Amino acid sequence: MVDSRSWDWKTSEKKISLAPWKAKYQWVEEPYVSPDGEKVAAIVNIDEGEFTVCVNGSAWGETVFDKIWHLRFSPDGRLAALVSEMGEWTMALDGRAWENKFGYIWEPQFSADGTGIAAAVQQDMQYAMVLNGTPWEQTYANMTYFALSEDGRHTAAAVQVEAVDSGEIHKFQEGSFTAALDGTAWDARFVNVWNLAISPDNGHLAAEVRLNLYDYTIAVDGVPWATRYATVWEPSFNPATGTVVAPVREKGMWTLAENGNILWDRRFVQLWHQMFSADGSRLAAIVAPSYGRWTVAVDGVPWPATFTQLVTDATFSPDGQRIAALAKDKETFRVVVDGSPWSDTWDMAWKPVFSPDGKDVAAKVEKKGRYTYTVNNRVWSTACDAAWPPVFSPEGSHLMLRTIEAGSYIRRIVPVSTITG
């Protein structure tokens, strides 16, 4: 994770006007803001087929690109974008393009500390992953479902290793897909391979696999679990023990399995998006206890409150003692903390954020096209044209609020008590 202690938490407000950008360029695309709030950037058009990025009012050096796409700040504050030069694609970081160029590049991923930046690439109809500018030596005829390790040093993908003509059904059933870690494919072959996970120690790779037309399971390092299921969802590794957990469906219901053995006794109509607390001692998942009713289950026990449309963006507090999520009932969203919905409803809401000590919860929310923040079920008094997720200070007493108001980007440092009272 990025250490935010070096950020400026003392200056109460910083402001950058965006109006001069619109006068200077043909057009200005959607802005993005750095994690520390110090920079606001946007893709801008200079002339026909000429693009650059404007950062705090200044362009990216002298380099001009044919096209720029998917502008994002990495967690460590570098500004990344997918760029095209003379019909070839690559990634640019703070205006400097990677040396290697490709026919196409997509699906960029960042490690938690920002040191690892990966993407999927295609060159001459062959596919691979690229990490920090260096592509796999081995390429494949097809590639989907990408993963980047937590430390940003390893990449994985589901790859096709056997050529299959559209009419060769028998070859499809024999298996033409597998998983590759850092470009090296498993020896095992499967009918299909889907979502993957790299273990925290980088020593293992797990994936959803389809064994034949009817049976599914999880494979770890190419070895399938002994138990077969009607279907499975994405696996994850316990950060403490290294065991693999995945949602599995059997006898028409869903539960969690660990290393091929049923972990939770209770069954659900649906179960997915499982997550461990940081120390691996607690396990939660989004579940449907009955048809059309959604909630969160913690260590197999569902919250009493259920919701009609969906539950999403569940997250543990840093100490693993609390959970917050978003829930949608009919057409409105609510923040739900430890099973209790907050009173206000919103047209849209974003993933809740815990303070370092887990006592406070904040979220970005939107109603009628205006954005603001809610903290501990209290709403900030200011409505904005745009906003980014709130960030707690290292000791948790302040919030960084990044907004656009009346044509200006504003970075504020606000005491939590200003909102909560």
C-alpha cells in the first residue's frame, strides 16, 4: 500500500481553475485526480489526430500522440494512459511511452503500491501480458481473464494452447485452454479457464476451470480439486494460510469450499465476491439467502437486513472487525455498515472507505447529478459537479475531499467532525 504520511495534510484548501484548459485546447475529456490530490489531469485534443494530457494546466512535454485512452493515476501517483503512435499502441507514464509497441493494448492493472503496472497486449494476432513495459516471451493465440500479483511482480492469464477450428467440436471438448503465470502455461488442459488469483507469496496460481461439458472446479497450479461442481466462481487465497477458497454450486445451491472441501455449512441461492480480512481470520461474501434478496454473510452468517436489487463493494475495516457495503433497493442506493443501512438514499454511491482505526466510514454519493460525501450517516453540506472517493488521513482525524465546483478543481482537508458533528 502507498504510505500517505508524506502527503500534505496541513493545507486546508488548494484550487486549480479548469476554465483556461477549455480555451487552450479543441476539447477536454473527463478529468482524473491523483491519490494525494495534488494533480488534476485530462486528455486534451490539440488538433485533428493530435492528443496530449494536460496536468495542472501544463501539457505532457513535446510528445503528441495519435490517440490517448484510459487515463488513470497509479496508486503511487504516476499518470498512466494507453497511447497510439503511428498506429501502434503502448502505455505512457507521465508522458513517456514504453519502448515496446503493440498492435493493441488493453485492461491495465495496478499493484496496490503502484510499482507494478500490467496490461494485455496483442501483436500479429498473438496475445501476451506486459509488465512495466516488458511483454511475456511466450505468446498465445487467445488470452482472457488477467491477474496481477499483489506486489506487482507477476502476471497471469487464461490462454488457449491448442488450435481449434470452428467445426472441431471434439477438440474443444478435449480441452484447449489453460492458465499461464509469467507466460509459462500449465501442462493441464481444460475446456474453459476463467478468473484467476495469484497467491500472496507469488508461489501459486488458482483458476476457475471447466473439466467437460458438465463439470466445473478450481485448479491450483494446474491440478484440479478432487470434487466437481455444477459451477464455480472466482477463487481467492487466504492471506494467512495460503488455502484456496471459492464459491461452488451443488444440488442447486451455493456455498463456499476450501481446497475442495465445503467450508460453510449454510447454503444460499447465490454466493460470490468472497473476501478475507487482512489477517485472514474472517471471511465474508455477498449472498442471496432467498430468491431476489441480497445481503452479506460473515463467516457463514448472513446479515438480517436484505435488499431487492443488489449488494456490492463490500469491504472489511483495517482491523477486520467491521464490514461496509453498498445496497440497492428498487432504484436507490444506501450505505450499509455491519448490517445496518444508513438513513439516506442516493441515485448512486461508491465503495465505502474506513478510517485507519475502523471507527469512521465515509463514501462518495450522488443524487440528481450532484455529488457529495456521507460520513457515519451524516451528509457533507456541499454539493459538487464531480467528486472522487474520500481519503482518511493516517491518524484518521481528517478527510481529503477532492471535488470540482464551478469549473475549478478543489482539494480540501476537512476534520471528520466537520461532517459528523
